[in-house]
Amino acid sequence: MNDHSRRITQITRRNALKGMAAAGAVVGFPSIIPSSVLGANAPSKRINVAMIGMGRQAKHANLPPFLHSSDSRVVAVCDVDKWRLANAKQQVDKHYKNQDCKAYTDWREVLARDDIDAVMNSTSDQWHVPISLVAVRRGKHVSCEKPLTLSIAEGRVLADAVKKHGVTFRTDSECRTHSYMHKTAELVRNGYLGEIKRLEVGVPSGDCAGGNATPTPVPEDLDYDMWVGPAPMKPYCVDRVHPPKSYGRPGWMRCRDTCEGMVTNWGTHVLDVAQLILNTERAGPVAVEATGVYPEPGSGLWNVLIKFKAQFKYGNGVVLDYIMAKHAYVRVEGEKGWIQANWHGGKGLQASDTNILRTKLKETDLRIPQRQDKEDFLYGIKNNAPTMADAEIGHRTCSMGQLAHIAIQRGKPLAWDPAKERFDDAEANKMLEKSYRKPWDLDIKLG
């Protein structure tokens, strides 16, 4: 269904109740319709949301805002883990005090529903692009967890598809809506630090060697084949997926088949803010060099980077250093001083001169939108407006970590053309896509 058809479906659904009200006097319907049916919060005026992937991020961070919003109604939940699926349905039904939420183990059945307006994609990373891409091509609005992609090539496919089909898309990261990050971006973009010389972005270490690769029986609650999906099929073990009947930190976040690790996982939060500050969120750097350390062979299942540092250079001469630190932050250094916006464990907002932080923006200054993440998504749908981080922005942000990762693997500095999205190195260009998943194979057919 294209976007035009989807909107017609919405209008038809919303007009149906009005038609029922008009016909009430003739066919015996009550002459007074409850405000809950035709009022501002009527179900027919809400955005029907489907939740795909019901792990810990969905349960604690993604589902509650949609449940509590007067603009949305969660009508479907989907997960390949039946224990998590049952919990999700129970959570939704308890909130709405009914049994109306439909539960699915196959995401394709969800996207086949014409009455689904929007999708929250909270799956493991290997499924971000395939599911989002099919949803977009069916005219669904999509909010997708970060990091958005597993490769630069598939990010380009998704960003182009969103533009072509004209749906609302949001890369789901709450970092740029944080007051410290938002204030820093507005001060810098309006010139209160003068000409920018350097940025430093820090992310916490958290990945390590280990993980038990011993094959074990697949839990009866889990459809492991569907969970693997476009990733290489390897024997099941708990540390490759997630703990059974638990919302603990999953092992898939430390396996390169399903996640790049902290270099993109946390990086896409604060690198997004850095790109916003530099006004390069739809472009990127022109060069990268990086070093990193992988777990020693034989040290266990997990194989993502456990240490890294990278430096990006921009066309205007600005340098961005990307490092591992004790907590996440963005530091901006300009000719008039510096600001450091700390997040998750830092000491708030710091500056070379506290007067910088007391700056009052003028009426003529640039204002950057600030809405909470799910609010931003729903606002975009309702108003046919861009979200704060659409697919193009999410792709470019994710590319930063992927550029660093490729430079580490190549072991040398690389020049990067952000317009063509190509390196000056033939071997590096081969790493723009995952060898086991081609971008043109991602349009999985609906059953």
C-alpha cells in the first residue's frame, strides 16, 4: 500500500464512526455518542502503532511512551520469543483494560495489516533495515532503534527508500533531546563559541572478551531461525542471543554478525549530536583514521571491538576525536572557549567560562526543535513534518562508527567522499556492505 492509499484507509476508518453517529436516529443507535468515541482522544483519531521486537529496550523505553500518549494506540506486538511476546501483550492489555492487542511471532503478518499506521522497530540490529525497509515500502511510518544499520551500503538503501515513499521516519535516539545536548548545539550553531576548531566525543567502554560458544538446545519459547534472519546461521547458544525468560543485557550486542558493538551502539547517540553541532548531519567527514583492539582468538564467542579511538576530519578543517571514556559526552572547542555536554554519569554541562552557559538566545537566532523521542515521531506523522533524526540523518550518524571500524580493519588513514559515499581505497570500499547480506536482497517478500 502506498502512502496515498494508506491515508485514504485512515480517513475511511475515521469517517466510519461519524457515519454511524449520523445514522443513529434511523437504525436505533444511541443518539448520544460517548466522548471517548468521538472526542479528541477517540481511537479513530489515534495513530495505530505496532511494536516489533519486545526485548528490554522495547519493554522499558519504547512501549510505555506510546501507551501513555493521547496520539497513539498500540494495537499489535510481535516477537520471536513467546515469553517476551506474552509479557508484551499483557502489558498493553492491562494498560487499555481490554484484550484487543494482537500478538504475532512473524513480523510479516504485522506489516500485512492495512490498519497499522506506524511501526516501532526494536529488534536486534541485523533486523533493523530489512523490517524497516519492507514497512516503508508498504507506506508505514517507522521509528527504528539505533544503531540504524549494520553497513553503510544498506543505510543508503533505507534512506533512499524513505525519501521515495514519503513516510515519516525516526532514528530512535533520545540523546539530542537531552537539555545539555540541545543547549550546546544551539549555542554553537548560533556562533557563541566562534569558529569551531575541534570536537571530542566520548563513549563508555562496555564490550569485552568472553561469551560461551558451546551449542545448547534452543529454548522452546524461541523461534531461533526467525531470530537469526539475515545474519549467518550459527549454532544456538545463550550468549549469542539473549538470556531466556529475562530482560538482561543480550549477548548479540557483542557479536559482529548482529551488532558492531559500542563503536556504533553508544556512538550513534553522541555522534548524532556532534553531527548536528557541525551542521553535517546529512553529509559527514572527508577523512578518517582509527586504531582498535579485538578480543584475542580463542577468548570466547564475543568478537566486537573492546578498545578503539578514531579521528575524523571535515572539509572545513574541523577535527573530531572519537574515544572511549568513563561516560558519554560531547566536547566542542571554539575560538571563544569550549563547552562539554555530559550524559549518563558526567557532571552536567561544563564550559571554559560559565557566562557562555548563561547566554540568552536572540529572537533572530536559530532554534533547533526539541521534542521527546516518541513525541517527535508522532508529531512528524500528525503534521507531515520531518523528525529530528530521519533516515538520512540516522544513516549518516551510523556511518561514522562504521567508517572508524573500516579504518581499523584496513590499518591506515582513509579519505572519504561523503557525497559519493566511497573511499579512496578499493579494499575499504568492499567493506561498505556485509558480505553475507547484499542491500538488494533486503526486500523480503511478504507471505
